[in-house]
Amino acid sequence: MTDAAASVPAPDEPAAISRTVIVWVAEGTWPGCIDAARALAPSPAAIVLLHATPGEVAGAAHGAYAGLLGRGHPERDPGPRLAELATASAAELLAAAASRLARPCTRTERRGRVEREVVAAAAGADLLILARDGDRSRLGPKSLGPASRFVVDHAPCPVLLVWPEDAPDTGTIPPPPPHRKPPPHWKPPRPKPPA
């Protein structure tokens, strides 16, 4: 049997299952996620580029304006303008990510608690790709920021966690804690006699 014949499914085999890969496009780390999707996502997979904007920013600006300056001039309220700027910024970021991906994809913008929006968007996906966004100077758990830690802990699908740039050397792992001697008054517990 040749390789070409081996790749053709038999009549009783199901057709290829379509896969959905969500790529979290976040400021500062998205190129590494896109590169991972380009290299690792199977070609028939549906790729969704996801950006989540914090929903509280525009609300906080509106609240500050209303609380400090009163409610008499709604045209001066910065809340709606901040929401417009956030939407435009997200659209530019998703466009840059789609250009770098250079294959068909869907662009999705969500607004709210970022980590919860990413987890909700990943429901039903076959893979979620995200990047480390904390301290990237050394290996370890601090390389994940609070939002990405939440997503890794709560994602309802497999997660591919990538370094947005080259990973630090393994020499950055902290040394193991020193061996602690038991206190001088400590005695090992006596074994219980058999019953």
C-alpha cells in the first residue's frame, strides 16, 4: 500500500473531524501565540483569534467623571470614548495577528473580565493557545500573570502555553530548598502494633 492510498479513508471510516483552535491575542505576547498556531495547528482546523478587553475601564472612567464633575455634560463623559478607542485598538491588534497568521481565521472581540471571557470563549474548543505574560526572565510559576494563571487553571479544553520569545535557560530555576533537620525534641512516631 502506498502512502497516498493510506491517507484516503475507507468508505466505512468517518470523515476528518473539524477542530477549533482558539488563539488568545493579548498585547505584548500575541506574536508567539500566532507563530505557535501557524506551526502546530492542523491545516483544516478552524482558527479563532480572540481578544478580550477589560469591561471595567470605560465604566470606571464614566463613574469617575460622573462622581467628580457631575452629570450635566454627557458629551464630555470619557467612558464612551474609551470604549471606542478600546474597540479600535482590538480591531488593529486582531488585524495584525491575522496578517501574521496568513491563513483563514475568524476574529472575535469580547468585553468583560478578561480571564473569564477567555475561558468562556474556549468552551467547546479543541485547543487554546496562550502565552506566558508574567516574569519572563526566568522559568517558574511567576511567568504566568494572574489572568493567564486563571485561564490555565480553568480552561475547559487542552491548553498550549508558549513563551512569547525564547524561553529562559534552565539555570534560572531556583535551587531546591535546603534540607531541614527536625527539631531536637522531635521523635519519630511509634508504629502501631498489629491488631
